[in-house]
Amino acid sequence: MTLLSAGLPFAAWLTLRDVERKALQAHGGGGAGPLSFEIYDDPFLRALRADLATASVRCGFWELGMNQLLEATRCTARPDEEPLELYRRVEMLYGALSKRKQERSLLRARVAYFEELAGRGEVTPVHRLEQAKSLLALGALDYSITDYDAAEDVLVPLGEDQEWGAVALELLVGMHLRAGARDWEQQERARRKLHRVSPHSSVLREGADTDENSRRLRELEVNHTTAILYFLSKQAGDAEPGPECRRRLLLLARANPDQPHCAVNAALAHLERGLRSQAQAALDLTDGPLSDADREQLSALGLTVAHTARVRKAAG
């Protein structure tokens, strides 16, 4: 729970999942045989699964969190001791899942409306800004590189607008921090321009590695994130959350080209589902260098491993 409070949900998820595994083994689970009856009368396991559900939702695993909450409700001694708080959480999470579906439909309708305005020549900079916000929200909901790239296509020219350019650049640079960019040079141009027009931007402060400890914590969280997403992708296969995990791995690889393990995990996750072109595309996102072991493994699997996918210039 300390890790959750510190903003490290994936580290918390990994810790709680390991404790759950040990608790299940103590009750005769873990594949060694049938679970003992006492597992459904264990207040520790009930609390553990409730915390794990919280961590899952913080990580973006909404359906998984729902399942873990439902499992937590089973860990009760008698029906008259059913924890009402857990059922309240189940209802809240179910409502949140329904709202996410509604939000997705609304955002798609908004994007279509703004595209229709553009087709009629009636679109204004404010319309473009709202269109970009809708696309960014869709990208965050579905971990969709396509939606993020569509938002970038709107925000780049809007960044030249005299009235709304600074707002557009804030959104664009913030997007690059979360999801990377197709063109690294474009990413750097946007950052430099935002620095000129708004040198005290909170987005610029967010992306600055001024604190070495904070940077290390972020890198540690990325390590945990890629490991968990790869594990869940492998476990789920073509069923959810497998495809979602692979989309998230691609986003992580693009947003963190200096951390090659992101691209390696993304490539392996796609390759295991027979998605060779996506695996190669993921591997091409990294600046490397890859470890010798990773290089040999990926080469043996038929993927092209360059020493560096891109050569970056120092930011001006």
C-alpha cells in the first residue's frame, strides 16, 4: 500500500500478487492440489485481494480488478458476515466500467463531428483543439497509438496558431511524454517551441529529470510495468487483456526508447501470438543498446536487431 501511495501501482501489484501466490500455496493451492476449505474463511486473503483489486485498477486492469474483488467477496465465513464494503466497491467498479464504454462512444462521436465540420470547411481552431482532446482521451482509454498519432496530426499545425498555439503545444508535449512520437525530431521541435512560448510550463517540468531518485523510481516502475504486461499478455493469449497488454507494451516502447527492455518485451509478446511484423516494429522503436542475450535470442527468432534503431541529436 505504501507503493500505491507513492504512485508505483505496478510495483505494488507485483508485490501483492507474490503475497497472494504464497497465501494460496499455504492453503493447498498453486497447482499442488485442491484448495482447502479454509481459504474461503480467510480475512487476510480477503483484504489482500481487495488491495490487489485496487492496485489492478490503478494499473488500468479494470476487468481484472473486478474479478479480484469478486474473489475477495468469496472469502467470508458465513453469509451474515459478508463485507458490505466489498460489495459497494464491486458496484462502483461496475458502474465505472459502464461509464468508460459510454465515454468511448461519446468521444468517437465527437471526433466524427469535428471531422464532418472540417469536411464542410467550417472547423475553427477551437474545434481542432477539442478534436485533439477527444483523440488523446481515446488514446488513453484504449492505449491506441493510432489515436495518439491522429491527435498529433491535429496539434502540430495548431501549434502555429497565434491564440491557441501554446495550449496545443502543451497537449502535444504531454502526449509525447506518455506515448512517444512517430518522429523524434518533431518531438524535440515541439518541446523547444513550447520552451520559447511558455518557459515555465508544468509539462516541461514534468519531463525534466532533475531528481536522480525520481528518475530511478520511474525507471523501476517501467521495469515492473513491462514485466507484468508481458506476463498477462502471455497468460491471456488472444483473449483480453492480452491484446490490450500488447498495445500498452508498444506504447511503452515508443515512449521509452532509451530503455530497450520495453521494446524486447513488446517484440516477444507479439511474436508469441504470431504477429511478426508488429514484433519487428516494436523492436525498431528502441535506441538500444540491447544486451548480448537479448540480441542473440531475437536474432534466433528471425528479427532484425540493429545496434541502434535511431541516432539522436542533442536537443538544442
